[in-house]
Amino acid sequence: MDWHSTINGFKSYLQLERSLSKNSIDAYIHDIKLLADFVKEKKSAIQPEQIGLEHLQDFLRWVNEKKMKDRSQARVISGIRAFYKFLLMEDAIQDDPTLLLEGPKLSRKLPDVLSLDEITRMIDAIDVSTPEGVRNKAMLETLYSCGLRVSELVNLKISNLFLDLEFIRVLGKGNKERLVPVGKDAVKYITLYKQEVRVLLPVKKGCDDILFLNRRGGKLS
């Protein structure tokens, strides 16, 4: 089992079995080719199924010498693990050499957040004398009250609003639904937007159930 045919088999698996995007597949294949380059540089005849933990540890030292950043190293290790899980599944190997492989420790950067005063001043700065101002106020109040992602906000549906009960249904990542409480200020401005702004828009086809629309009646990007 040589590197070329094994990598091609792995690529077919990613395409047909896991249905990954082209960018994800390219990233995985890049990582495995990096391991193959390491073997070639060491003038070794070791084939993919003969790689052991000690080889992978040497590979990580080799990668580190190339000044690769910790996050890039972690991604490479993830790709190598996926590759050897594939070989296990194909019965090409009996033991997974990546089980005890340790990658770099990644520190998690805390997100920057606005203070309560900054949020209040931002919301209060919106001019609600214009239709777009009313919409923007309703959007920011909803973001703040419900802790939504922007993608969740622009996809929010009227049919998922239960304002009389003070909660909304949100479709998040992975099409997972969750029920989220909504504050009184958000309810107030959503209602104002629906009754005085949205009702006057020429709603485009397919956007009838979308809450927040642009001035042409289409979905916000």
C-alpha cells in the first residue's frame, strides 16, 4: 500500500462517504501529503500502514522546526488522526498510531465584549424616526435580549415568534432548535416594526415569513 494510492483512497472516502466540501478535503489531503513529504525527506521506505507513534512524534518535531504555528500543527494532527481512522475502517491497520499522539496546547482567547453602558448608548443612538431606524432598533434589542448570532437574527421567522409568551424559537447551528426568552423592550420594538414598518414593505417571494427585511422587501444578508 503506497502513499499515492492510499491518499487517493482517503480522498474518495472524504468525498463519497463524508460528503465534505472541497476546501475541507483539500486541507485533509494537504496534511497527509505533509506526512508523506516527511517520510520522503528522511529517505525512508515506510508505507502508511507501517507508521508508528515514534514516527509521528518525529514528524511533529519536523513540523515544529518549520516554524508552523500551534493552530496549524493542531489542524495537521486532526488530519492525520482522520487518515488513520480511515485505514482502521478499511482494515489496512490493526492499531491506530495516533491514539497517544499529543499536539500543542492551544490557549483560548477570551472574546471582546461591550460593556452595559456601551450597549445602552449604541441602542439609544438609533434614530427611530425613520423606518430603517425602527427596524434597526428592533434588531439590536433582539440581538441583545436573546443573545443571538447574526445569522440567527436575519433568519428569524415570524412564525417562530411567541411574543405574548415572551419567547422565540431559534434555528441555530446544525439546524438545532432552541427556545429563547425575549425581553419586554425587544417585544415592544419587534411589535412596532411589524405593525408600522414591515407591513408597508413590498415583500419579495419566499420572504413572507422572514421577520427583518431590507428596504426592498428582501432578506437581509
